Amino acid sequence: MKKLMLLFCAVAIMGCASSVKLSKPGVTQEQWEWDYYECQTAATLALDWNTGYRTAIANAIASDSEHNRLFESCCEARGYRKVSVDESERVLAK
């Protein structure tokens, strides 16, 4: 039970809202989901993470910033760019 609670806390911390978002003009939700999946997979494989629950917390703490860097690089290679959350909301409102 402790392991499950620690895993939940680690995921909750990693999921905290950011003031920066990835955006690509004209991208559909379906395309974003596919690109997101592929870039998450590529970043995870690049770090050779063991996805077992026993190492999930250690992996998250030790490699989260590197995983994010690899994920963002993958998205940028696909044409996404970092924008502020405010800017992305203005684009969506138009």
C-alpha cells in the first residue's frame, strides 16, 4: 500500500500544471494524441526505463527532467513549439 501511495504522489507531482504548453497550428486532437504517444514512447525508450512498479518512483525522480527534454525535442521535431498557456488559449478562442 505504501508503494502505491508513493507512486500516486510521484505521478501527482509530475502532473502539476505548467505555464508552458506545446502547440502546433492546425493540428487535430487525433494527430496530437498520436504525436504525444510516439514522443512519450521514444523518450521512454531512449532512457531505457524499466516500467515495473518497483522502479517507477526512482525513474520518475531521477530522470523526469531528461525525459521531458527528450519528449519536447521530439515534439519540436514534429513542428510543435512551446507557447505560454495564455497564448495557446488566445489561439483557441479565435
